[in-house]
Amino acid sequence: MPTLVAGRYELDRMEVNLRRKGSFFTSLREDLRETFLPEDPFRRRPDEAECHWSTPMLKCLVPILEWGPKYNLAKFQCDFLAGFTVAVLAVPQGISYARLAYLHPVIGLYSSFIPPLIYAIFGTSTNVAVGNTAAVSLFLASAIGAEVSPVDRPELYMHLLFTAAFFTGLFQAALGIFRLGILVEFFSHSTITGFMGGTAVIVIMQQLKGMLGLKHFTTNTDLVSIMCSIFSHRDEWRWESAALGTCLITILLLNSHLSAKLRRLFWLPVLAPLLVVVLGGLFAFVVHAEDHGIPTVGTLNKELNPLSVSLLKFESKYFKLLLKSAFISGFLALSEGIAVGRSLASMKNEQIDGNKEMIAFGLMNVVGACFSCYLTTGPFSKSAVNFHAGSKTPFSNVVMSLSIMAVLLFLAPLFRYTPLVALSAIIIVAMLRLIDYEKVLRLWKVDKFDFLICIAAFFGVIVFSMTAGLLASVGLSTLRALLSVARPSTCRLGNIAGTEMYCDGQQYPNSISYPDIFILKLGSPIYFASSGYLRERIMRWIEEEETLQYLILDMGVPELLSTGVTSIDSDGIGMLVELHKHVERRGIKIVLTNPRIGVGEKLKASKYVDLIGKERVFLSVKEAVDMCRDNMQQYSKEEV
């Protein structure tokens, strides 16, 4: 019931809390904890017995201590099958991607031996299988190859790739330690889709070197340079190599087609690359392929990873190049690895910690760089095979690693006859899967700006360079984020008839609006970048209302605390003060509804609440509207 207060009627209502409990340092600690430790990794679960504070910390830092004691034979059987299956795919892919990075094929096998062991200790995903990726291999080849030729100075080039992996590992681990995983979110799905599609096109075009048996080829990654290199060396084209490559690509595509049609043949795409390597090797051995212009991999020695700590290059003249390569390749590797881990985990209703994954990726690259490995991450192809093969824990990476160790110790020399065109065929078919036409079309239908970001990444990669494409799409994504801050969403609210709900009047044209009350929804933080726009926008709306008496600013909804004005700065408060002075001269009163606790504290500390009156701060729009209407009715009666 309304009560008479100072000659006006006010409704009985709950007072709005504008100050949180605790000191400033308590609030600061809570905010920092929510920002950097939202998942509270050191908490003790209810089903765990009392333990020393260091136990959850150790389990957080070394996840194998969490799942290791619970490991059993049933899980081992699943992990053994999954790890061995991934190893079958890792052998041809490791050799192929090493060639893509202009490295000796055995280094691709080295990179599938040491890093998976480190990930098994520090990784949190039960699905990620560690290895090299085409995008990162190509980027490193283009970035470092532009300064140091892999043909003229192969040893220095290889040492720089090891050093780049070392710096990348430090960078990735630092991001995880300082809880900066949020930075990876700047690589949106549209950016990754466009970048991967453009990279796939460039990789496919580069494999024409192997398909045509070329001896000379450009290290540039733009389409024009590649096409010029192909046609300027027409005298090196070999039809024998092209014919063999076409046959091997046909075999791979038929395997993919059959596995897609017949679900029970899901294992075909896994065995197909190894089958192509074996068939190609047998063919090359029988017909003496080298004599017919079909180059082969060459000698592969039986040995495990040699130490490469002393080979790392820290000279100042290479420092800038290495830092640039580490920064971009580190983001690329993290974006793919974490995205793959999260998407596969969601299918099992599991959760992975992105920051722990960064630490795991970082440590495995730091250690790997000391054992003749170049940059590794969690590639989609291997991880998808690991997932479908039924892996239960990260131990499947240990099985894969031990399988690769057996290949390095006993089977490596058998791959010397593998034709390079077979590796090109494997890469081409693998890259075709990265061109996601359906997702691009869906982006066009759903969000034109996301489509523009995707296309910018795609054409930037194929026309200019991988770095240019990535920076263009990230720049557009950042511009979009800045625009959303500088031009926040606002709308006029109206009452849905028969309910207490107040919704966007444009979305619901039949909603009820009041001629003397203007209800405005503020749907984002009020910062210095947006305060000027909001002031002008609100004043424009007010100018159109001739009989306006109350301006209700809705800052949030109790049921949806993530909406509304989540924060405000001094410029935003200054804008509200200016707005109050402007509307007060016209006899309009400002009313606030449901300011969040942080916003309310600042409004109270700045005396803005005292300026408008604490009695004009309400919990809900309905309370505010009822109070405004009751006051207007009372004034009407007094005038009569």
C-alpha cells in the first residue's frame, strides 16, 4: 500500500543495496580471484578427505597426480588402443608436416616422441593427441625461411626452428601461469575458419612441388609467388610424379568416401595415410623411382631424439625474428589446441582448464626444443582419432609416444623409399578437410560481420601472407569489440500487457508505453568511450517527448545479472551528472533501477545517488513505474 511521505505517496518497497560488505582490499581480492581464478583450481572437493593445503596445489600444477591414482586396467586398455591408433596416423603425418616446414622428415617423428610424454604429465584433456600441424609448420617455414634459407643454410634454419619452439613454449607457459588465457579468445571462430581455409589453399598449392616433381620452388606463401614458381619451372615437370600422386590422392579420397558412407569402416581414414606411404614405398623400391624423376625421402637413421640444447640460437641478430615467430605461432598453436580440446570435451560432458593447457603446451615445447623437436600442439586430426578410438586419459599420448619410439629404433630406415609425392598426397587430402564451406555459408546467413572477418583472413592469407591475413581478421574482430563498447545497445522499454515484464518496444510493438514516463534500457558498461554517445542519444530521445516527467534508466535485471550496466567509470558518472542537470531544467526526474553492487558503490561514492535522491533508486522497473504513476496521480489531485 502507498504511504504518504512529504506530501507524496510512495510504495512500500525493499531498499536497494548500494554497498557491498567488506573492505576495499576484500573486494579487490574477490575481483582478482574471479578474473584470474574463476574455476578456483585449488579448492577441495566435497568428496575429498581433509588434506594439507599443498595437495590440491600440486594436483592443480601436475594433473597426473589427480587422475593417476585412479588409473585402472580398463582405462589402460582403452588408452592403449587409442594411442596405438593415433601412432599409425602420426608416422605419415609427422614426416609430411616436417617436409612442409622444410625440415628433415625424422624431425617430424621426433616431435611425436618427447612432447606427448610431457603433455601426459601436465595436460588436462583426455582427448588431445600431441603433434605438429600444417598451419604452424607453414607459418614457421615462411617466417623464418624469409630470413634464413632452408636450402642454402639448412642447419642454421633447423636450429632457428628449435629456438622458435623454445621461445614459444616460454610464451605459452607464461600465459598460463599468469592466467592470461583470455588473450586467446581474440582469435574468434570466424577468424580461425578463414585462416585455416586460406592456409589450406596455400598448403595445397605448395604441394604441387611434390606432385610435379619440382626441384626448385619458392619459400613465399602468397598465391602469386607460388603460381609464378610453378610455371617458371615448367621444364622440371615430371608426368610420372603427377600420375603417381593422382593415384594416391584417389586412394585417399575413396577411403574417406567409404568411411563416410559406412560407419563400421571408421578406421579407414586412420590407416589410409600409412597405406599410401607403404604402397608408395613399395612402388618406388620396385621401379627405382629416383631414376624416373620421382624423389624419395632418403635415409632415416635408427636413433632417438638427440639433444639440441647447445644448438639453440640466442644471438641478438635473430632475436627479433624469433620473438615475432614465437608470438604469432604461439597464439596459433594455442588457438587450435585449446579449441580442439574444448570441442571434444563438450561431447563427453567434460571440462578442461585453458590455462593449464597453456602451461602443458608451453612445457612440452620448451622440453621438446631441447630434444630436436619443433613446435607442437593438439592437432584436430590426431585428437579426433584419439577421441573416436575411446581414449580415457592423457596416457594415450604415452602409448603413442612409445609406438613412435619403436618406429625410430627399428622401422625408420624402411621409410627411406617413401616418395615425396606420397607425402604431398597425404597433405592435400588432409587440407581439403580444413576448407569448411558449410561454416562460411552459415556465417553469411547468421552474421555478415563475422563473414567479413572470415573472408578477410582467407584472402589475406592467400594474397599477402599468413601474418597479414591473421592480423587483418584480428583487427576487424577488435574493431567490432571496440564498436560494441563505443556504441552500446540501448532501447526503449514497454510493458507486455498482463505481465510485469518490460521489453524492447521495437521488438514488441504492442507493448504498453506511458506518455509521461520514458523507460530506457542500458545494456552494456558505461565507459569513457561510450559516455558521449549515450548522452547525445538519450537527449535526442528526450527532445522528442514533450510531456515527459520521468526518465527511468534500467541498469540491470535481477534474474540476469550479466546484463545491463556491469561497470561504470568516472566519465560515465560525469555523463549521468550532465544528463541530470539537463533534464532537471526541463522538470524531468531521473530514476534508476537495479544498479549492480559495483556500479551502485561508485554512484554512491560520487554523490550521484544523493543528487537524484536515494528514494529514486528501485529494485525493478515495475516498482519504479508504479511509484512514478502514483506520484503523478497525487500531483494531479493536488492541482485539482
